[in-house]
Amino acid sequence: MSDSVLAGVSLILYTGKNYAGTQQLVAHGDFGELAISSASWDYASAAMSSMQAFIFSDVSTADASASYLGHAEDLLSTSVSDLTALYPSATQFPLNFLGLNPAIATLVRLVIDPEQAAPDAVASTALVGGSATNITTLSLPGRPGALGFVSLTEGSSVVAACPYGTYNSADGTIDWSGKMGSVVLEYTGGRIVVVSTSGFPDGWDFGAPEQQADGSWTVALNGGVPAGNEIAAISASPASIVNDGSSASVITASVVNANGLPVSGVTVNWSTTAGSLSVASSVTSANGKATTSLTDSGTAGLVTVTAAISGSSKSTQMTVTDSKAGYVLASLAADKNTLLNDGTDLVKLTATVKDGNGNLISGVPVYWSTTLGTLNHVEQDSDTVGESHAKLTDTGDTGTASIIAQLDNGSHKTLNISITEFRQLYFITDAPALDYLDDDSTYTTENAVAIYGKIGDVVELTLTGSELDNPVFVDNNLNNITIVVASVPEIASVTDHQEVVTVSTTINGEPQQPGTLTFGHFPTVDGQSLAATNGAKADGICYNNVYYNTSNLQYSSATATLSGSAVFAGTNSQSLALNLPAPSYDYYFTITNTVAEEVLITVQLENYFTINCTSRFDV
């Protein structure tokens, strides 16, 4: 090790144990990943001289599901030949490192008593003194963590932003509840002092920092005694039930302490003005919630349920309606009426349930069925706005899917969805041939193949025409091309003289049905030529090309317009002004559409001549 350690101040990480492998020199404030898991270490040993290594687990206050069981925050002051032995699989990974020069800055830890009342977890995001590095750390009950790293320059201070919450020792999660405090630490007169704290619960006290043998400092947190609890909220789901004796509404009460944080272990007593409760009392869980259920077999009307604890109570009302016999499936709707059979495309279905008076009703079972395709479930109760939802997908079928949504009493609605073949290739054809372009034309006429495969698909396209060097792909000037699909659609443009071209295709080595591209005439009317391609997909992304040319006409402008739902690409407009700076001038532009239809394209030369052509968009 001695030949690898630099003289004086140094911290070196090694990819292997026993200071073997590739070296990484770490300066004060440098940080990075040490290990992604107990089986995958970036660095397995550390040599240091007059330096320290702070090792810490990830902290994410934005992720309420993150578990901090095995959370690690350690300050290493001597060389370690095998870091993997210090951190077994029970440690919270990933692990990170921070280089710390104790002559530049010192670690200040926060010590939280293991018996601290909730809230009892404090995170800290702060600048590492003497560097430009910010890190986030965590202190837990009985497990001190970093509160900050303070520069040892006289008068230097660190401001730590400190979210705090309640630690669940069973699963390691923390309920942060959006609470935020702040601590200002300062180095003055040879010691660390707590200058100020703010935003923390009443009664919290941060003790005077005490220096430790390794040069670091600790600050003890006295969390005080929690104030009385209260019921913060009560809710019923669903808010309406029928008086059949079995339909139930789940009543939930949320109990918090004086700081607004959930409290577990509190007994909630329940009462109701009508109906029956599943339990008369229940105990709050780790999230501060307690529940009971209401059923009713009596007279329809409003029912009030009350939750009570010592010194606090809250009530909620539910509607009890007559038996489901009078309910109707009032409507059945879909977000679209066609579905691709690719197994990915889906149709969202909504059924609405009402009573005999037209009121929206929740908690009613709605049964779903289809003659084609697959539904994501066969039953879903109506929600608080009387709606039940389902999703339809399909793989391989074509035809009409008849969707039925039905109630227990037989009330039902039917809706038809057209299932169509998923097309991977669109052959965009009928561009004018190169033969008809002027020598000084500003564009090249192109047909194209639009590829709608999956990301990563390998698509091989080959062109067959009358001559070996024609036709060609624009991207490589060859008659074959290989494309790896990176985005959808991929567009392979083709140019050629007048002829019909055959396109042979394989996708991931599997041959596909050949297609054709026609390069044809460029018709001229009143000194103007106008032509457009056909066959683009009507998805608002794929485009048809439009080619326009004037010949020896002494006019300065023209206007192009579109029928149907088509728009000029990039403008979202159906009208486009064309400037004609010379007697002979040409234009090339693209159009898109979200509707499968034939579009009429009209170009009017000032107020005199018009010329038309059509362009087709496919499903």
C-alpha cells in the first residue's frame, strides 16, 4: 500500500480489495458511488493519509416508499483493506463516498434519542464546507446522521435544509408529510455552534455541539413531549350505498398530533344515526388511519357516522338509497371507435349508473363482456360519480367487437368497436418523377416508406426498378438500406425517374408483403404544376408531400389551401401563402392529418388561375 499512497494528505479508492486494481484519487468535497449493491462494488478498499472518507446511503425525501432499514452513515479515518466486510447485504444500498479533509471542514452529526416521539426522522441537504458539493443525509432514532459539514475557516457557516417526518421501524419508510425545518451551523472561536433553527415542531431543542475523538461534532435533539391528538379528517367510500343490507361504505378517520403528523395506536370510537357498523372501535395504523364499515337495510335517507377520540371528533354523511332494482345502465361510451390489433393500442370504456330519478349512483357492480378482444376486467363497481371503467385491447383479430356493460337487474348498453389490422409499413407513393423537374429545381421529388414497428426492430428495405442505379434511398444513395427503429415512425425516402418501384422488406429477418412506389407524371395547368403523394398514416405525424411549380408566369404570390382535417405540417393551418420571387419558381411542402380521408389541395395564383390535386391519408 505504501507505494500507492501519496505523501501528505491523500484519499485513494481502489477497485479491488487490499489496495489492488485501478486507483481513484479523491480530493476534499469529491463524491460518487461506492457500491450499487452488496454484490457490485465500484471500489473495495480505501487508503488514506490525513484524510477521511464519509460513507453514506442514498436519501430521497420525494419517495415515500423508500426504505431506510440498514441506512449507513459512517466517517472512516483510517485505511480499510476490505470495505465489503464493513457493509453486508443488510446495508441500505447504493452506498456513496465523500472525501473530507479534516483540516478544511468537520462533520456535525445529529443524535436523535431512540425513544423520540414522532416526528423522529430528520434529513439534511447542505453544502459541504470548503467545496461546491451538496449532499443529502439522514438521522434516525438511535442512528446519528450528518447534519452538516462546516468549514473550519473562522466565521464560516452552513445552512441545512431539513425535511422531517415519522420513521416506521417495521418497513423502514418515512412519512415526510411535507414538513421542513432549517438549521444554521457556524465555526467560531475554535468550536461549532448552532446559530439558529426554524420550522421545527414546538418543543424541539438542538443542544450545544460537542466535539468527538475523531474531530467530528455531535448535536443532540430533544424532541419534547407531543401535544394532544386530533381527528384531522373523516371520509366515506363510497358516499352512497343501497339499503340491501350488504352494500357497504368504508369510513376512514385520520388522526394526527399537534404537528400534523399521523399517530399510530390511537383507539377511535364510532357511532352512527342509522344502519350497522362493522366495528364500534378501531385502532389507528402506522399511517394514522382507522376504519369501520356501514351497511343499512332500513329506510333510505342520510346517515351520519361520527369518529371520536379523547378531546376530538368528526362526522361524515352518506346517502342510503333504495334497492338496486330501480338502477339503470344509463350510458356506455368509448374514447374512440377503432382499435389496432397490436396488443398495445387500447380503447377506454365508461359506463354510467343512475337511479330512477336520474341521480348518479356509486357502489353498483357493472359487468363487462366483449365478442372480440380482451377486457382488463369483467366487473367493476361504479365510483363516486356513478362511473365504471374498462379497457379493451386485442392481438390479431379483425372485425367488430360488441361491448356489453350490464347490471345485476339486466339493465345494459351495447357499443361496437372496429378492430383493424396493425400496419407496420405505409408506402407513401405517387410523387412526380425526377424527369419532370427543372434543372434549377430547389427540391427532389420523393416517395417514402413509413415504418411503424417497435423500438429496436431491424428493418431491411430493398428497391427494384428498371435500372440498377435507380431508384435509390435519399439517405444513402443506394437501392437498399437497413434501419434500426429508434422512434416511430421512421421515414425512408426514395427518389427515381418515371417508373413503378417494388419495395421488398424484412423486419427482424422476417419477410413482409412487398409494396410499390409509383413515380409518375407532373401535370401542368395554366402554367402551374401541382402533385401530391398518397398513403401516409392519418396520425398527425406521418406526412404526404406536395410539389408545386410555376412556369414563366409574371405573378408574385399564390395561396395553397386544404380541405377536410388536413393541415400544413408545423403550422396547424389549412392555408399557406407562397411567395413567387421569379417567373419560374417551385415549392415543396408537407401536410399531415388525423383523419383517414382524401384531401383536396388547391393553389390559387393571385386572383387568376387555380390548380387542384388530391392527397390520401390511410387508417
